[in-house]
Amino acid sequence: MSDHPEPPTFEVAMEDLESCVARLEAGDLTLEQSLEVFERGIAASRACAGLLDQSRKRVQVLVEKAGGEFHLEFLDTDDEEATASEEATASEDAG
């Protein structure tokens, strides 16, 4: 058995985050309890963000270009600009 606990799945982290939000919104916690729940919610939020980032990096589509060349096309808009810039540079180098 490993010394490190297994990281939560996205669904488990999201459920934990939603639970924290519900408890905080209920407004029946002491200040100390609220801080503990808030800290747990922040940890769950960070876990969700990290898992989403890992997933985004894995969701890359390999697209065949004309002439049998391949390039990576990223699915988020931030990377589209980088891909377009790389394509322009590649076509300048080829020509």
C-alpha cells in the first residue's frame, strides 16, 4: 500500500466543493467551522482546476494537413493563436 493517498477524481473533488459551498451558504457554521470548510473548498477547487488542466493538455487533436503533414491543434482558444503562429513560421521556413 502506498504512503500517499490517491488523488480524488474530478467528480469527487467537485462534489466536495459543492458540499462546502452548500454548508457555507446555509450560514449555520461558527467562524472556525466556516474557515475549515472554506479551506477544504479551496483545496477541492484547486484539485478540480488541476485535473481540468491535465485533461485540457491531453485533449489535443492530431489533424492531417494537405500533403500528408501533421500538426497538433489545441482545443482551447489561447492555444489557437500559438498554433497559427507556429504554422506561419513553418510555412515561412518551408518557402
